[in-house]
Amino acid sequence: MHGLINRTIQCFAQDTYDASVWGAAVAAAGLKTTEFEAMLAYDDSTTLAVLKALSDEVGTPSEVILEDIGTYLVTHKNCEAVRRLLRFGGVDFIEFLHSLDDLPDRTRLAVAELELPKLELREHSIEQFSVSVEGRVRGFAAVLMGVLRAMADDYGALVFLERLASRSGVEIIEIRVIETAFAAGRGFELGVRTG
């Protein structure tokens, strides 16, 4: 697993709970360090062990933690670069959905070694979509649920999301867009202000 993923879990735990919760989770996972290096590679079992330990420590199912991590990536002030990368997907939530197929490639432009699962959007009607998530490690669909929920809020859209049961390693998220302009979205400018 790419170290950036482990580092994201670490930052999420420290920002959402606190350093003592993170320290307890790392100790329970049997790791010798509390810090992950973003540009190193780690065995998948390390990531899964720390997620399980964090889940046990806070008394929340791993799936919920993964979805919360997806929300964190869009909404937390320390993750503004991720939000910006996602907002380049379109001017509204529908355009953003259509950009999901390209998300793994756009992510590799920022971090060449980071391998995200394959995403495939299907449009069933003007308001009904589904995204298939296919990767070697389960759980990314839960992260994507959090991202989609937060991005809908970011755009001001009202959506209904549902994860379906996994079929032969492919996870499916159904998306129903109820209203694209339900509320005022968060502001977004292409250029970054300095100073």
C-alpha cells in the first residue's frame, strides 16, 4: 500500500480524534512507529491492521471510518489540495460524476506511484448513476462514498447514495441526483490566492 494512504489514515485519526487514540491504535496493531512516511510503500496487511485497530479503539466499524476518511479528504482544511483536485472534475456535481473515470489518472499526475482502483461510471438516466469500484483491496468504495457525499455538499447538490453488495471483487455505488442546485455550494476558484 502506498504510504500516502497510510499517512492519510494517520492524519485523519489525529485530526478527528487525537494523538492518544492514534497511538493506542498503532500499538494495538503491533507497529513500532506512530508515523507513516507518505512516499514509502507498506504491506497491505499493515494498513488493514491499523484500520482494524483504529476501528476497535473508537468503537466504530471500519466501513464507517473509511467513509469518514473520504469525507475528511474533501472537507478538512489540511486536505484542501485534494478538494481542489476533485473540483477540477467539473462545474457541477453531474460533471464531477462524469470525471470519476479519469480520477485514477489525474491522481497519478500528482503522485505517480499511487494506484487507485479502477472507477467506471454508468449513467442510467439524467438522475440515476452507478459507479463500479474495482481494486485489489476492498474498502475504497466506502472512501468513495464519503468523497461523493462531501462533494455533493460542496457543489450544493442533494443526492442519495447506496452501496450495493460486492460482486466478484467489484463494489457498486448507486447515485440518485435529486436536485443539482439544492443549496449554495462552497466557493471555488481556479486560481489559488496568495498572500
